[in-house]
Amino acid sequence: MTGFVEAARREKLKELIERGVAPFAYRFDRSATANAALAAYRGEDDQTRYSLAGRLVALRPHGKTTFAHLEDSTGKIQLYFKGDELGADQYGVVELLDLGDHLGVEGRLMKTRTGEITLRVARFTLLAKALRPLPLGKEDASGVKHGELTDPELRYRQRYADLAVHPEVREVFRLRTRIVQGIRSFLDAKGYLEVETPVLQPLYGGATATPFKTHYEALDTTFYLRIADELYLKRCLVGGLESVYEIGHDFRNEGLSRFHNPEFTMAEWYQAYADYNDMAELTEEMLAALVLELFGSAMLERHGATLSFARPFARKDYYALVREHAGLDLGRAQDAELRDVLKRHNTPPAEVAALNGPKLVDEVFKTCVEPKLVQPTFVFDYPLALSPLAKPKRGDPTKVERWELFVQHRELANAFSELNDPDEQRRRFEQQGVLRAAGDVEAQQLDEDFLRALEYGMPPAGGVGLGVDRLTMILADQTNIRDVILFPMLRPE
């Protein structure tokens, strides 16, 4: 059926060309949007002429008259074509239009007998002929739509069609843009400098992850797509740029899930002479202000829960949470006890057996604690072994000054009092090397250039990494990361 429809459209294309109608225009001068024209209507005596442009999303021919709806980025407006006003040649072109065609129209506004404000078309220009029908769907008498684009895989793969037929999807990505603008504006107002650091790196670091690698032919060298911005932003602190941030893409060679896409967006910021407590205050201030600006309230109904972004956010201790929800004292727990907890929570035996040391502790936290964290909550003071780039906690060297922010069971942001002792950083890297030698492919590499930078002297600093995609999921009320990334990673067709 689709092939027949496309063939019919190509026949119309051929006829348009034979009539001398250019099916793909260069430009069009429009004087208003659909919503602006509707808002400006002043009654039947208003002789103002409007030039509008958009996509045809409805066509209803009635002999020598045709009603249609034109949609642009602001909304829809009804069009009225009258054969004896346009003339036979122009009205003949109307009969060759299809849903999905882009059209430029000129005319004045009127009201139909049903009271709908309508543009009475005096002239029109075909701007782009749609050779493939959009999956707009049709609604039957009972209100059920048929033929609509609903398959998630197809929507992600053909996002252009998804955007074209679903105004609510366009709104998600408009909101995402406003979120990014809000983060940028907040940090700019605090005196931070936006910088750009390398995406292609000779060594990857700043996180625990497996990288993507590529070969740079000119230097005959392997490079990596960055997994985090951290180590280069800290180099900026060494160089005297005291407050810096970057909003950019990072890449991690991991599986796909509702919460993971191998290409994702992070906002990272670092401030000299601050610590993780300062970063918690700053992050809390940013998110509270952002939510209030976007929605006019600190309270949001999201994913079936009422979330409060009113300050202050909850602050919890990592060890206390594990004790409360897993029944373990991490200061004394052995690997066997950690494994028993995971088995009781139905973690597959093969996965449990493959975990040891820091990853075993991390998995217990993810399994037992994260599902309990719904409201915005800072979790403070992580085990030293989980955080090779953070300073030891003052008064307890078995822990580090690190927090993670959780909302709706998921980590949203991560922050440290940044380690600036080059000798201690070398020891941490060497410990990571032991883990790599034991088979942990995600353990961090020793970065001699970063250590050299620290040896020049990095001021004490606090730093934060915030997941823009996950923040957008929460604020846009979406449950899959693919719904907030315009063109997510998919398996090949």
C-alpha cells in the first residue's frame, strides 16, 4: 500500500513539473506564524494580509473548495482555498497537494460558520513536495487512531518523522534546550568560564568506564573518545582559569538500556578554592532555580511521584544508608557478606561471582539503596576505593569527600573535593593499575601528563559532573533516555 501511495505522489510531482510548478522552493517570506496570526485577528473588517508557511497536516477537498490545516512551529491554522478566486490553474495545483507538503500561503483572515479563524488563501507557493506520506494516523468515530507512528524503535530510528507528527515530542526537545540554557546562564552568572576540551584524547580518564577507540592515521596512533571532561578541566585550574565549565558529549563503550546511551551529554564545572560542600550548595541552588524558572513551582509530579526541588535537599551518609537498607557495616563487612546480600536480592549468581572489592560494594549500594532514593538526595562520603580522584575525608582517611545526587532512584550528579596532591594521585592511579592487571578493564589509567600538571600546583577545588540527559528525563517526565536524545544509538537496521 505504501508503495502505491508513493508512486501516486511521484505522479503528482511529474505533473507539477509539467505545469511549470517548482516542487522544491529556495525560500519564502513569511510575515507571521500561525499562532501570531490567530492572535491578531480583529474581525471580518480586518484587511491585513498574512504570509504563513508550514506543513499541510489536513486536507479536505469539497469540489471547487478545499479546507486544510497548516502547521508550523507554533501551532495550526485552517486554510480555505476557493476555486473561482484562485483560478483554474492555481486550483489545479491545489488538487495535486498531499499531506506533508510544505506550503507558503498569503491571504486575509476570516471566520467560518463554525467560528474557526481561517486564512482565506489568495496566493500560495509549493515549498517542498512530500514524496513519502507521514504516519499521521486517522481517528475513527470512537476516537481510536489507526496508522499512527507508535512503535518506539521506529520512532527513535526515524526521529524526523516522530517530530513531524508528534507536537509533544517537539516540546520535550524544546524543554531540553531550555534546561541546557538554564545551566549555562546560571554558571555564567556565577563567574564561570565556558571552555572546550578535547574529545579525542591520547589517554582517557576521569571516570570508571570502557572507552571507544579510534586510529589517527596522520600520527599512526590510537586515540580514545573521552569518557569524561574532568582531567582537562582540572588542567585549566592549574593554568589559572579558576572557575570553568563545559557542556559536551562524552562516550562510554557500554550496553544500551533505559538509562544508558553510549553517547551522552554532561555538564561539568570546577571551582578553585571550593570543596564538595560548596559544590552541593551550588548544585542545589542551580536545580532549585531551574525547576522554578521552567515550571513556576518547586513541586513536580513525575513518574508517579511528587518531587520537591525546594531547598534544602536531603543529605544522607553513604555508610549509614548501606547499614539501614542492606544491614551491613561497610567498615567491617567481608566480600562473602556482600555477596550474600546480593544473592538475597536475586542478583544472578554469575554476576555476583564476577564482582570483588570496590565493585562489590558499589553493587550492594545500587541494589539495596538506590531504589529507596526518590526525592532529591545528596549521598555523602564514599569509600576511598570507589573514588580515585577525590580527596580523603577530613578525620577519616578510609572515606573520601564525595557526594552523588540521586533523584527518582538514579544518580544525577557526582562531585568531589578534588585531589590535588600529585604523589597521592600517583598512588591512586597505581592502585587502579593493579585492578586493571587483575582484569578490571574499566579501571583508570595512569596519566603522566595530568600528574605533571598537578606537580605545577593545582589549587584546592570542588568539581561536579551532572548528567543532562537524566536531568531532562526527570523534568520532561520521560522514562527512557532515548526519549530525550534526538538521535539515540540503535542497532543497525
